[in-house]
Amino acid sequence: MRELQLKQFVYFLLLATVIWFFNHLSKPSTVSTVVKARFSQTPDSLTLLSNAPFDIPVRVTATGFRLLFTFTSNKPYDIPLDQIAVENGIYFLAPEYIESALQSAFSESLTLVRASILPKQVDVALLSSKRVPVVSQVITSFRPNHIAIDSASIEPSTIEVRGVKSVIEHLDNVYTKVVRLEDIHESVAIDLPLEQPDNSLYNYSSNSVHYSLNVTRFSENTFELPITVRTDKRSFRLLLFPDKVTLVCKASTERLKTLKADDFEVSVDFDASSMRHPSDPLKLKLTRVPDGIFQVLVLTDSVNYIIEPL
């Protein structure tokens, strides 16, 4: 009997405690606490450099149940940056705006009485964009008797860079990753990835460019031709040693069949400065080359001379 009475006592005690607990938590209460916040909705003209959650001391009013379930979570409240201000190059949010944004983030059953907030500096930077040239880093080597017809081309040749203005102002080029192409014996058309920045302060409008190089097989032939003297002096004759030069021409087999020595010209200039330095050899110049030639090599770069009076 005594054991039954004890069980009844404990039961009614627990019931009374629960009723008291629910009755107490259902009443409005005002408490001081600290909430965490972070920034969100950054304007398109800015970028957040850091966004660590920060504490805001607040005093709020709500029922005990609402307070209990609201502040057991440590999830930060989002503070939009649509009202960000700037002064002397420093970006910040005004206290009254943070308080308004915080109240909007709270549920309707939670009232913000007061927030202890100072102007909050925001770690953002101004964004900008510009187009910069792309520089390819391609190392090439050709199979014997193969050559590039012209220079390599890159599409697009420029890339739009968007990022922190103070950073991209000093960016003059964008480089591709280093690629080695060996034993080239046909035209090349590949996509080259761009070197990516080490940080997130800027990005590219594209992560790669298209690289193309026209390659053909060539033959070569040797021509011997006289050296042309270009001078305005008529009172003497210039004797050159040697007076002929050999050049090696690289072109397609079909083009070589149509070439002759007269299609080329190698010359020297003789003027007043040459007269002042008679011991110096005269430099040879390749002054005429026909179209459709890949490469011309003159085997001699200078000649000696003697002045013979007329």
C-alpha cells in the first residue's frame, strides 16, 4: 500500500512539473544573448574577400518555447549587402541596417528589442574586367624536312579577365600551360588550357584557347648569285671578295621547280660611312625574295672589298 502511494506521489509530482514547465515556457520572456551573422547577396560590382561569421549581442522577446528552439542552433543569420556603403575606400554596413536585416531574418514570433552594433566593416573589393592578350607556351620540334608555313595562331587571341580591380590592373598577359610538341610532321590543331591563377581574385571568360599551326613538307635547293652593289659613287669601281654568294632556299617541291637565281637579290651598301672605315667588311643584305618561300639562308654574311679608281 505504501509503495502504491509513493508511485502516485511521484506521478503527480512529475505531472505538476511538466504543467509548470509548459505554462512557464508559453509566456513571453525577454533575454539577452549573442547571435552569429554573416554577409550575403554581394552586389555584382563587388566581391567578398572574407566572410567569417561575427557575433552580435542582442536582446530579444519571445515565448520560452520560441527562445529555446531558436537559439539552440548556432547557424549564422544572413545579412544582405544591398545597402553597403563606402567612405574613404572602406566598405561598411550601418548599425541600423544590420538591426533591420536581423529582425527580418528572425521569425515573426521573435522580436528584436535591441542590438549592440557598431558600424561593421566589410572585407570586399571592387570588381572590374578587361581583355588581355594570350601568350602560348608551346615548345615545338619538327620531323626532318618539315616546317611551319606561317606563325601559329590562337583563337581567341585575347581573353576577358574579371576580378579584383587592383589586381587585374597589373595583369598584362594570360599564359597557356607549357605544352611540348615533338616530331611534328602535319598541321596541328589542339586546345591549350590556360594557366589558372593561384587565388580566386580573378577568373577568365574561357579556360582554354584553340592553337593551330600549318605544317608542310619542304625541299631545299642551293643557288649562287652575284652580289649587287648599291652606291651613289661613280668615280670608282668596287671589287668584292668574294663577288658571289651562295644561298640555301627551302620551299615546297613544286615551288622549287619554278625558282632560279635571278629571283633573289643579295646586296651591299657602300656610302660615306664605308669610306671612313675602309678596313671593315661590308654586310650582306637579302633584298629580294620571291613569294612562296619558307626559309632562305645566306651562307656568307659579309665580304671584303677593294676600291678601284676609274
